[in-house]
Amino acid sequence: MTHSREQSDPPIAGSGSAPAEAEPPGMRQVATASFIGTVIEFYDFGIYGTAAALVFPQVFFPALGEAAGTIASFAALGVAFLARPFGSILFGHYGDRLGRKKTLIATMLLMGLSTVLVGLMPTANQIGVVAPALIIVLRVMQGLAAGGEFAGAVLFSSEHAPKDKRGFWAMFPSLGGGGAIVLANATFFLTSVLMSEETFVSWGWRVPFLASFLLVIFGLWVRLRIDETPVFKNQKAHSGTSKMPFVEAFKHQPVQVLLATGTATACFALTYIGGTYLISYGTSVLDLHGTYVLGIAMIGGLAISAGVVLGAVLSDRFGRRVVMVWSTWAAVVWALALFPILDLGSRTVFAIGLPVTMFLSGLGRGPQGAFLSELFHTRYRYTAVGLSYALAGMIGGGVPPLVATSIIGSLGSFVFGIILAGTCAVSLICILLVGETKQLDLDHTTSMTPRPDHVSG
């Protein structure tokens, strides 16, 4: 079978830019629907990460002691990352067959339900070893939902957006992540300020989990009011949908799936080191007060949001690849410097180290929504984007926080910094291998038409 490709020509220097496309009606509602879903996803992940650092070692893993309890708590965090690829395949299948909207409603319901149940979970002192076992089950449910959420939210925005502003509109799911970090840490901050430490450990930590119910209700109301994406409807009307999108993705673009995974890994590593592990590091190693650390973590959420906006806007102007290359270069250097700076031990250097880490993560995340959407064909785009992103989350977001405590404890923080820099370097190599995608159209209706081989020579 001959596979054609439909692609607009890349811009030629000096040829002038095409006139700007008009903003489609309802883009702001679409952006809100994408934003609120990832707010819920990252809020749920964020509050678990914060609780894993501050509370869960005592609440669910008390028999292990402080150090082992922290490792076990972060291991349960990592379980969700292991579940993410399976969620991306499951929800990606239905997202590519039934549509983005229906699937996104399902992922939101699953994420919200599992998070509320964490907030209702009895402690280890009440039900013994059953408590951590149930926490792991709920983390798997969260991971499955998260595996399908980001890809759908990104496609919801990018497949509605005008081509020349696709980077800007596709950033809203990533921007939701930054907002969620602020919201999650603010919730824990207020809870810890308004009650004693004993009350917080006893039941106050449950409040952020139970509060996610309000976000889910609002998110469902927004998503139910938005139409299916025109790109998916066009594909379905002209060429039908894929029976096995997972198989098609690996049949036509296996290299792109792997490279896309690599490109996103560094951002995950920086986000979960900065947004999760450094909270634990600040309180347990640097001996900073928990309330102060949570306050800096909120600033970190603002920093990642600023980075996302800047990276997305620059990617519409200069291209996805160049922004991702320079931000990842900076991440490699910063990873080597981060822990020597933090180990100076002052409040001021912590207030610099965490937000800078998050800003660099956001700068790299800004172009990713558009970049991943442009890389894959409509027939299997949901599955391919979700799987790439989920695998990156499993490698970059799940592994570093899990191994950080043991590596730093046995070999020192600088060794872990080298490992973190190496993770970022792998992402940089993958980005350098992938060609520019900004010039590509998303609306492909030819049956079985693969996306181009975006690997530079």
C-alpha cells in the first residue's frame, strides 16, 4: 500500500509570513475545558506528592520508619506512573475511535473518584496493611486516568486552534499543571497554617483530596458544553476511524513514539524533582519549616506557569524545536548546579533553587502540546501522544523522585545531580533528532496516511 503524506511546505527565509488566521469561535471555552482537566489531573497528582513528602510516611507506612516510609510513600507515587502508559492505550483507543470529548469526560470522572477515595481512606493504624494496599490501588486508578487525560486535553485545544497560534492554545493543558501545583500547595499551606501539626497529620491532610470533588463538578460542566474537535469529525466523516490505533501508531511511526517519549522526559524529571521531591528535601535534609517550603512550592507553581506561557509563545514565533533545544540545554547545566546550591542550606537559596527548576521545566513544556499533536496522524494521534507522554512521565516523573532519597543518602546529592543532568541530556539528543513540526497541518483525511518521518538527517 502506498502511503502519501499531506504536509504544508516549511517556511522559506525572506518569503514573508502567512496572514494570521482568525480565532475560531469558542476557542476560549475550549482552552478552559482543556485547562480545567489538567488542573484536576495535576492537582490530584500534586496533592499526593505533597502528602507523600509530609504526611503519608506516618499515616500509611509508620512501621517502616521515617526514611523507609518516605521511600515507600514515593514508590506508591511511582505506581501511578507505571499505570499511565496502560491508561494512555486504553483511553487513547476510545479517544481515537469514539472522539476526544467522550473520552475526556471518562478520564475526569475516574481521576476525581479515585482522589476523593484517597481522602476517605482509613489509616494504617485503623486497618493495618490493607490501607497502603488500597492506596496503591487508587494510585493505579489515578495513573490510568492521567494516562488518557493529557493527550485528550492537548488535542482538544490543538485540533480546534488556528495553525499560527497552535502553540499558544495547545499550552493550556500544561498551564493547568502549573495552576494545579499552586492550588495543591496552597491548599496544604492553608491547611497546615490553620490547624496544628497533630490535627494536620490526623485528618487535615484529607481536605485537599476531598476538595477535588468541586473541581470535578466544574470540569464536567465545562466539558459537556464543548463540541467535538473539527479535526476528529472531519477524519471520521471522510476516512473513518482506526480499529486498532495502538497497532497503527507502532506500524507507521514507531521511531516518533520513542523520540517523543525522550523529548518530554526532562520536563517530567524537573517538574517532579522541583514540585515533589524538593519539598521533602527542604524539610527533612535542609531542615526548613514545612510552611516555608510549601510557600516556595507555590512560587514554583507560578514559575512553571510563566515558563509554559513564554515557551509556547516563543514556539509560535521561532518554532517548537529551537525553544525545546535551548530550554533543555539550560536544564542540563542547572541539574548539575542545583544540589550544590541547595546544600548551602539557607532559606534564600531554596527560594531560588525550586522556582528556577520549575521555570525551566515550564519553558520546555510550553511547546510540547503543539509539538506532540503535530508529530502524529489524526487516526492514532490520541493514542500516540498519550503513550509518548505517559512513558516520559513513567521514566522522568516516576523514577528520579523514587531513587533520589537512596542515591543522595549513599552517594551524595551531586551524584544525583549528575543523573538528573544525564536524563535531561537524553531528552536533548531526542529533540535534536526530531525535525521542526510548526509548519504541519493537523487535518489529514486520507485513510491510512502516516505523518512524515520527522527525523533530521
